[in-house]
Amino acid sequence: MIDRCFNPACRRTLDYLRDGRVVRVIRGKNEDVSVEHYWLCGPCYLTHDFEFPPDGTVSLRMRTNDSHEEFFLRDVVLPERRRGKRLSDTNRASFDGKVA
């Protein structure tokens, strides 16, 4: 769940999605898919943007041009970088004490 700006120098709390940029990062394939969301607040999005290196991490970079939108949502598919396997829905349900 997104609760703060991704910029460590800012860390503004997310009250509503009025400005800035949100990205949804999708990792894995088939049953081993994980989804993460990252947000840059409006002031930080004026000067920074997300960067997605080949190693599957998410980082910030300084913006090189002045073009941006007020609010921008986009999916980013990154390579798997988790070390352990994610539980399947069936295993997760039994792990949580629920019956599938």
C-alpha cells in the first residue's frame, strides 16, 4: 500500500491522488506474480522521476526535461528479484487458516 512519497528527502504522506505519479510494478509470472505501487508527490515529480534498472530495483533520477503530466499511472513489468517463492493462492489460503 502506498502511504508516502517515494523520495526519501520528502516522504510526504499520501492523502489523495491529485498530482504526482504512480507506478505499478509487476514482477514474476503466472502464479508467482507480485504487484507493488510507488508514488511521487507532485512537487517531487516536477524534479524527479522513477528509474527502473535491469536488476529489477526501483530508484529515483533527476528529471532531464520539463514535460510531465499532472497525474500519470503506468504499469512497469520488472524481472523477478525476490529470493524466495511466493505462496500460491491455495497454499496461502491454507497458511492463513482458511480452507480453499
